[in-house]
Amino acid sequence: MSTSVAGLAFQASEQDSLLPCGTNPQLWFSELPADLEVAKMACRGCPLRQACLEGAVERREPWGVWGGEIFEKGRVIEVKRPRGRPVETAG
């Protein structure tokens, strides 16, 4: 099973399946943490999820949601933090 982006697209066309990332690709590369969580959820039922994830790990994808995981600087991260400085809480 190919894990290249082109290979994944070919596999999707062979299966005649619409991939969740094909309907709104901007969601998978959003700067907004909430959008990325929506994208992760959409990946859950994808038939190519595992191959997509494996390929992203191999390619060290710099950012985005691949195979239901968030990538940043080539690594999987649990959650994306919003831009800017953290809000200080009174303690």
C-alpha cells in the first residue's frame, strides 16, 4: 500500500470513495485548534486513515492533520495551541 500523497489519492479513486479531506481541505491545515479537532474527528471513518498517517510520519509532514493526528514540525502533537501568548491566570 502506497503512503505517498499521490498514492493515497489513487487508492481513494480506486475505491470510489470520497475522502473527508477532499471536501474542505483548508480545514486540515487551519491555524485554529478547534478546526483541527474537527478534521481529526472526520478522519476516524476514512478507509485510508492508517496509510495516510504512516505516510505523514515517513515524510515528516511539517503541519496539518494527517491520518487523524495533528502534525507540527514533522511530529505528532496531541493538541494545537492557539497563536499568541498564553493567558496568565491570577493565582
